Amino acid sequence: MENTLSRSISEQIVIVTGSAQGIGECIARQLFQQGATLALADIQDEKVKAVQLSLDSDSRKAKSYYVDIADTGAVKRLIEAILQDFGRIDSLVNVAGLDAPKGLAWEITEEEWRKVIEVDLNGPWWMIQAVLPHMMERRRGKIVTISSISAHRPFPEHTPAYSAAKAGLIGMTTSLATQLEAYGILLNCILPGMIGTGTDINMTQAEKDAYKQQFPLGIVGPSPVAQAVSYLLAESGDWISGTAMNVTGGLWKGW
């Protein structure tokens, strides 16, 4: 296999989904600061456009795109548009997903279950599937998917669909890694805990306070997640594949 992995972030063209706010926006800002050229994609069209303009008003190093990751047609059109605009894709960061919805197993409807699975599990897969032919042809690429600590440590107030989807992302990542490493494509996922930027919107204040007590290192926002993404996309991540990286401020120990 040709050694094509080593490419600094400043030389990369990176897709970041869910980049209109929260973790996705923080990742976008971190990578842009390091010199990456960004394709910012989100279902919140106006918000992601505002993020793009705040980074690069000339749209030379960053462009924004609308996408509903649960819509395979929209995903394919997104990849086509990015390739048209930039000519290549070096890395994909899958962040887009639903905030952890509340729901008891005996109350969740079929529609609610399908919605969570379609966005939080199927959506990242559609993104990966759409970008794979390009990466496989070039025999290079890095894909980082944001899962959740809920994959390992479910919380009773969250719908089981959310934990199932986030656990599925880990299985998908490890399985794909075994198939794609021979093509120079490395896949990893990151498991954040609550980071305090809106992903806890469905929790009461009492639940938030109790949850925060479980973080020995505190809750410091999304920056550690963005830094972990940066580590994996840079040359430092060239020997890392098929991992589920725990970035939870000490909440979770081990695999």
C-alpha cells in the first residue's frame, strides 16, 4: 500500500457535518485555525452559512452546504458539490445527529425510533458510503465519527434508540476499518460525554447538576473533542484505526 496518509491538516480538505453549532462548530473552528480547507454541512442552512462567513467571508477556504444526512439523495448531491468546488476530499468528520431525546422503552413510538436511527446511525453511514468511492480511488482518507458515551453508559432518561444508534456507530467504525485500511482509509470514532453547549438541552437543571458531579476532570465544553479530532486527522493519527476514543473528562474508564 502506498504511504499516502501523512498530510498536515493545513493541506487537507475536510467535510464537517453538523457544523452549525456545538461540537461540530467547535471542530470546524479548530481545523480552520490549523489551516484546513472546510466544507461545512448542516441541515440548518442559515446557521451554517453564518459560521462559514465568520471563518472565511471570501469563501476561499470554507464553504457551507445544506444537507439532510438522512436523505441519501441529498448526501450524494453534497459530495458531488464538494468535489466540484474543491476537487478532492481528504477527510470526513461525522458530527450531525439528534440531541439525546428522552423516552421510555414502553412509550417510544415506531416513528420516534426510526427517526433517531435514521439520523444518528444511518446518516453517518450514508455520508461514509457516499465519500468512499473517491477515497478508495485515491487510496487515502480519514473518517472520524462522533458517537457518544451513551453507547457504553446509557442513561435511564434517554430513549434506548439513542444508545443503540451510538453503539452502532462504534460497530460500524470498527467493521469498516478492517475493510478499508488496505485502501489507505482510516476510520475512528470519538465518544464524548456531556460537554455543556446545548447537547444537554433535553435534561432538567437537576439532572444536569447531578450528571456533572460524575466528571472527575470537570466539563469544559467541546474543545477537547475538537482537539481529539485534530489529533486523528493530523500525521499523529496515521497509525490509529478502528478505535473508539473516550473523551469524557474521566466519566468512563476503559474500552
